[in-house]
Amino acid sequence: MTTKCLLVCENDFLVAGVKALLADQVELEITAVGAVSGMEVFQAIETLHPEVVILDEGLHALPPTLLSEIRRRLPNLRLIVLNHEDNVLRIYLGSWSAESQVQDLGKVITNHIPHS
């Protein structure tokens, strides 16, 4: 079974790094978008219907309220916020949340997030 993942990131090097990190996870389908507004993030989610959204915390053009807005509007969406500077993943699903390390991203997606 394939898990659709949407990577929202405007840094091409980070996109390449995430894709390389997940390259051995054949059951993951990664689509990257470099959204410049919150509306574009929601449009990509509506169009692609991902099961997991990986959001780069370093996106400068996105509103600071985007994370809470995604969580409010799409509470069953598995959301991972990636902070590559601190090597931290923040994982959200409804009221459930956890933290992990960036190098564990593949395991987090496939094993450690409750499925909706």
C-alpha cells in the first residue's frame, strides 16, 4: 500500500535531501511543492489528497498561523513539521503529538504515526 506524502518546501536542497532520506521507502509517494501562501498549501492538499504532509518549518512566505490552521481544518491529516536546523520532527495527528529526529523520518511516516 502506497502512502501519499506532500512535502511543502521552497528549498531545493532540502527537497533533494528529504527525497534521498526516503529513497529506500518504496511504499512512499513523495510530491514536493514550493508553496508561497497558505492558500496554495490547502489547494495542494485538496488536489493531491496526501495522507501525510511534511511541512518545512523554515518557509518564510507562509503565515505563522498555518500550522494551527491546518490542524484545525484537517484534524485527521498526519502532519510532520521538519526543522532541519535543529534536526527535529514535530508530528501531529488531531490532539496527538510527538517529536523525533529528522533521520527517522521514514520510520515516523511508516511506523510511528497512528493511521487515520
